[in-house]
Amino acid sequence: MTSSSTQSRKVLSKIAQNRLQKELAEWQLNPPPGLKHKITDNLQRWVIDVSGAPGTLYANETYQLQVDFPEHYPMEAPQVIFVPPAPLHPHIYSNGHICLDILYDSWSPAMTVNSICISILSMLSSSTSKQRPPDNDRYVKNCRNGRSPKETRWWFHDDKA
Amino acid sequence: MDSDYEIVDAYDGDSAEDYFSGGDTDMDEGDSIGGFEEDEDDGDNAGYEYGYASDEGSEKTYTVLRESDIRQRQEESISHVSSVLSISRVAASVLLCHYKWNVSQLHDEWFADEERVRRSVGLLSKSVILFPNDSEMTCGICFDSYPRDQIHSAACGHPYCTTCWKGYITTAINDGPGCLLLRCPDPACCAAVGQDMILKLASDEDREKYSRYFVRSYIVDKKKTKWCPAPDCENAVEFELGSNVYDVTCLCSHPFCWNCTEEAHRPVDCSTVAKWILKNSAESENMNWILANSKPCPKCKRPIEKNQGCMHMSCTPPCKFEFCWLCLGAWSDHGERTGGFYACNRYEAGKQEGLYDEAEKRREMAKNSLERYTHYYERWASNQTSRQKSIADLHQMQTVHLEKLSDKLKEPESQLKFIIEAWQQIIECRRVLKWTYAYGYYLPEHETAKKQLFEYSQGEAEAALERLHQCAEKELLVFLDDGVFDINVTPDFGTFRPKLAQLTRVTCSYFENLVRALENGLSEVDSQAASSTSVKNGGAKGKGGKGKGSSRTGRAVARNIDDSDRWNCDRCTYANPDSSSLCQMCHHQR
Ligand SMILES: [Zn+2]
Ligand SMILES: [Zn+2]
Ligand SMILES: [Zn+2]
Ligand SMILES: [Zn+2]
Ligand SMILES: [Zn+2]
Ligand SMILES: [Zn+2]
Ligand SMILES: [Zn+2]
């Protein structure tokens, strides 16, 4: 996979456009709680406000998720990162990369932006400590020249993430 | 799992290790440097066959499996499982992929707890979604509606349209062999996607890839089967466990060691090879200069490029100095046997001792270990290069020259087989000779008698090979030249033919002796030192004889003693019948 986060992104395929329009329509019809899609005319990049659920470590905090879709979405997973400052969480790096299997190896085309966001929200809600992953500094340093998290070989922490 | 092979320990305990660590174990106690124990009762008929002769009936200890053989075995396993478990063939192949073709483990687990096995591989007994009676359904990926006949599902019933299935399947196939264990796209569903569905919906190209993965899945985890390591080769080799001769030759003609999957390295054992390869990679920076294909002519200092296989070099006119590529010494000291000992293989440590003052001597000693390695490495590498060149030459011969030559001489190609045989012999001998240099490197300096015997046998073999190689490479050229051919050449060819054929035979014999001597751990030395009468009944046993494999009756030894009606040629060591006064191999006078 050579898709890089910013430059030279291929335009969405017909199938991807069709599917994203459907997802967007569904989102607007039934907005998921705690999530707010910022309306732009860019179908290929969604920016979503994520509000920490009440009663969790992230209550009253809001973060931004940036979702970039590849040409062959949904066969290929979208790239999902937090726009820094990213929430302090043991599976979220300070550059916004998220260690969550469904974003990489376990992606399935039957998943949607909605289902991703809900997974991320529940990952935040179940957190018991606000801290960075132990290898944060090393990892972030390695990503400095704009590497996409999709090019990382993730080793998923085996606790409930 | 990333280790695709394991080293089967061919030696008794750690004796080989002790030996190589250069410790105090001496040769008699160490099991053998040659690793392969000669099975005493396989007698003289189980002679070592050189590479290309291996299909001549001698019992093979391995079977090469072509793709079609593997497919057939897969078919058999599928049929078997499908009938024993009363399930479809598609379900059977899902199970077999999960169980890595281990039929008995699959049976055991299935009969112990069928439900658990079904759940873990995704073979549902009934669908989780019941198709509604609507005439249209919504695809779970693109969310479009389709008529029922354009919607497909795995056993679970989750509905996806043809286009989305195709996209899903092609993505999985292009992600790698994981596609063999494909599941329903629904993230919460574990239903397996059967091969029938995949093959129906995949493109031709993807179907091809998928079926390659399917074949490749057959062996990966099997103890007795390995893939041929040659690039682009799709064959596998199934090995008869218990045999301790590991050299196998794939149908693609790549010879390799089944045990360590390095290139075939008989008569040297796997651990020596592994150590040598490790050593080479550690030294590779120092060694780069050696691989350079150019050296200055030792006489006129102009750079000479080696582009032929044999080590006999001639500088360009007007110099025309003939020298040995390896040691840069004059060829006249080497090729003909005037100087007695063919010295190019012998590393002379601390030569010119006494000529140095103390400081210089110490510097020399530090340099010595690298120099010693360099000596062996250079010869190892040169033989490797030479072998590659010879393989190319043989190919050229078979595809181009032979036919032309047969036209010119008006002889059928079958009459020219001796040329091919000569090249095959050269290729095999270069391989053996190459590995004897790794062997020599690890042979301790203080084992003087063994070292001498080793260098003698190696030198003899090497000299014979150089004669053969030179004849096949250079003397043959005359006959291949398109321009200068007329009927007058035929008589020359008449003398060339027996010469080359005989050099081939002689070289073969020298190398057989060399291989035998090394595989016996050079035990000839022990027994010649021991009293000759004790040899027959186990006198050649090592002092430390610890159980199986440690006793060894070297064939060469037995022949010296037992065959009283034979005499050994002192040029090539061949055992000739008493009746002949000329050596049958090299025509040396008794
Ligand atoms: Zn669809
Ligand atoms: Zn399903
Ligand atoms: Zn092969
Ligand atoms: Zn080996
Ligand atoms: Zn010269
Ligand atoms: Zn030489
Ligand atoms: Zn002889």
C-alpha cells in the first residue's frame, strides 16, 4: 500500500462515491450520538467531531477525527487519524495515529464510517487511564516524514481495544 | 511460524560442535567432520552417484513432487475427508486449509467436538439470516438494492451483490494466502467463504493466484516435505525420514541439501556449511575485492579479466604469460605434474618463517588469520563462479553448439553425448571442490597427517578437473568455430573424443575418492597408522565410540586391506585388479 496521507491521492471510484453518498445520507438522517460530521463539499475527506461520553475520562472533551477515503473504498480501509491534539489514550499516539485493528488488518467492506466512529468512541469510553502508548516517542519520530498509519505494521495490544 | 525448515541433527550429540570450536577434542573422538555416517551394510554397490546419474535405478531416498502430484494428493485428502466426515468437498477443503492438511488431527478434533471445529473454521450448520421473500434485497456493502438473483451469500445468508463479492474476493486474493481462509464480509460473522464461490466470482488472473496459494498451502507445515528452494521452481521434495544422505536433486535440476536447504554440499556437513556461510557474511566487506573479476597479470601487470571457467589463464600478446588465476603462479608449475605436488590448494601458514624480524613476525601472525580465511574463501568463491559459468556453457552447448557440431561432423547428436557428460562432470566437480575448501578451512592445523591427506586428495582432484575443464572449454573451441571447418578437422576430432571422455572418467574417479575420503573423516590416516590386522574388525572405530553411528568402516580403508588381489594406483588411488599393469583409470604404470 503506497497511499500516503496527503499528496497524490487518487480520486474516488464510482463505487466509492456511490457508497459514501449513501453513508452520508444515512448519517444526516440518523446522526449518531456524540459525533458531528462537518459539512464540506469534499466527499473524500470527512472531518468528524467526537465528544467524550458523559461519565468517562473524556467527558466534556471534544476531538477531531479526520477520515480519508482511498480510491477503492470500501474494499480498502479509510485512513482514520485524530487531528492533534489527540486524546491521551494508551492506544492513541500524539501524532493522532490510532492503534485499532479494524482500521487495518481487520477492516471489512461491510463496516462504515459510522461503525468506525462508534468503535473509537467505545475505545475512549473504556479507557481507565489517560496516558500515551509506551512507545509513543519512538513511533512518532519514525512517522515524521508524513507516513500514513496504514503503512505501519501494527501489533495490536491484546486488551479490549 | 517463520522457520520453514529445521536442522535435523545428523550427528551424535554435540561432537561436531566440539570439534569445530577448535577445542581439545581430537579427530578420533569427534564423530566425523564429514557428518554423514556410512551405513556399513549398504555395501559397495551403494556407490556415491554424481549428480546427474541419479536416475539410474539406485534407490532414492526422496521423491520430487510436481505441482500435478501435489494437486492429486490434495484431491485425495479432500475426497477422503469429505467421505469420512460426510460433508461436501468444499467444506472439506475449508477444513483442510485450516488444519494445514493434517488429516489425522482434523479427524481427531472433529470427532471429539464437531461443533467446536465447525465454529472455529466457520462451517455453519444453518444460516443465521433467513432470506425474506422480497424480490429485491439490499447489498450489505454498497447498500444498493438488487433482484434476488444478483445477491449471493456464504452459508450464513448475509447478502452482498455480485460486484461487491468480486471486489471483496479480489482484494483478499491480492492480499496473500490469507484468502484461503476467507470469511463473510460481515464483521460479526465468521462463516467461511467456500472455494466454489471464490472460483466462480474471481477473475482468471485471481483464480490462478488463488490456486497457486492453494497448492502452496499443502506442504508448508509438513515435517517431511519441503519446497525446492530454486527461484521459480514449483516442485516439492518429499524425503524418506531416516536416511542420512541429504543431497537431493529437484526435477528442475537444482541440487540442494534437504536438511538445511542450502545448495547441495556433500561431502561437507550442514553445520560446517552453516558456519562457513555465516563466516562469509561476516567477512564479506573484507572479501569484496576478491570477487572482482580482474587481477593484474603477474608478469606484465596489465589487468586480466577472467571470463572463462577454468583457472588456467593466458595473458594477451605479446606477454602471453600462462598462469594460475588463484595463486598467480606460473601454470607450468601446476598443470603438468612435473613439480610433483599440485600446490595451488595448499595454504602454507607462516611461509618464509625466519625471514622476518620479531615485530614483523607478530604483524604477520595477526594478518595470518585473515590471510588463511582469504585463501580458502577465494578458492571457494572461484569454484562457485566457475560452476555458474559451466552451467551456462553446458546450456549453450545443448541449445546451440551440439546441433551445429553434429551437422559438421555428420554424426548424430547421440554420438556427441560425451561432451555433455564432460560438462555435467565439470559442474558437479566444481560444486564438490568448492565445498572442500570450506572443509579445509575448518580442518585444524595440528592434524598434520589428515591435513596432508586432505590436501593431497584435493590437489589430485583439482588438477584432474583443471585438465578436464581446459579440454572441454578450450580444445573444443576449434571444432565449434563456424569459419574454419573442413573435412580435415575430423581426424583431430577423432583424437579429441577419447581424450575428453577419458578425462571425464578420470576426474570422476578422483572426485569419488575425494568425497569418500572426506565422508570417512579422513580415517585412512588412522588406520594406516594402526596395525593393519586390526582394521577389519572395527579397528577403524573411533576411540570415543559412543553408540550408533560412531563406528565407521571406511570403504577406502577396507579396500586397502581386504582386496589383496588388487593394487592401488599411486597416481589416482584407484583399486585395480592384479591382472592389469596399467591403471584402468589414469593409465599410470603400476
Ligand atoms: Zn453491493
Ligand atoms: Zn455472514
Ligand atoms: Zn526445483
Ligand atoms: Zn545441509
Ligand atoms: Zn602479461
Ligand atoms: Zn595456483
Ligand atoms: Zn591411476
